[in-house]
Amino acid sequence: MGMDLNHENATNKLSTTKASARKTVWDSSTHMIFVELCLEEVKIGNRPASHFNKVGWTNLANNLKTRTGKDYTKLQLKNHWDSMKRDWKLYDHLMRIESGLGWDPVKKTINATSEWWDEKIQVHLQRKKRRAHFGDSQIKNFLLKRRKMKFIREKRQELVLDAMKLVTLHGIVH
């Protein structure tokens, strides 16, 4: 039988074992307790920036162990925190930017038309094909070059506008 990473026998030394390569599975009850504990740590000031401080991570691990009987490493807690942040950012983007979407509170899913889903799947497949064809590093280089060229164009436009202002101010152009 495989090792259950949520079981109380999971230890803080897990990160040095082969089992650490497995993804930790968070059941909904443990997830909700984690969220509650995170809110408590935020309220008492143990998240001074985008992540918790050492005291906050320690409190989360200890309180989660107390409430669920499960041991989690700081890395497992941080990975879950980061995953929740990514999910929130996606949800927030979809709800604010995308049109025609709603939220089904019963199913806890996004409501969208079949056409919307088809379009998103198609975009995803096209991106996947480009990555397979070019490779991630080539895409990054391409995007960096585009960004640099855009910056150069904008700077050139600013210089031209500044030169036109100077010429106008000094009365060279009538």
C-alpha cells in the first residue's frame, strides 16, 4: 500500500523522501480548516507580505495538526497557499474580465456557454501546439524581443514628440 501524505504518519522529514515527489491531496474539510487558519494568521499579522512569516507557517502547521491530526511540511503548506492564490487570480480574472460568465453556487463551478468553452479550449490547444513547435525558451525569447521592440518604439515616439515640442517652443516651425 502506498503512503498517504495526508495521514498523520507523514512527517516533516517527508521532503527528503521519494514520497515528497507525490502531490499532496487536500480533502475539502482539511482545505477549509487551512483557509480558516490562514485567515487567523493574517488577522494577527503573521503575513507581512505575500507569504506568511516563520511564526505564521509554524502556527499553521501546528494548528492544522491539532485540528486534523495530519502533519504537513512547510513546503506542502506553501504549495497549497500558492495553488490557492493561482486559483483565486484565475477566478478573479474570469469574473471581472470575461463576459458572459456566471457562478453556480450549488455546483461551485463557472457557468459559461458551450461556445465560450470551445473557444477557450481552442486557444489552449493553439498555445500548446506553439510551445511544442517552438519550445518554451524560444517563446520566452520571442516575447522578450517583442517587449524590447515595443519599448524602443515607444521611446522613439517620445523623443520625436519632445523634439517637436522644442522646435515649436523655439519658433523654428511657423
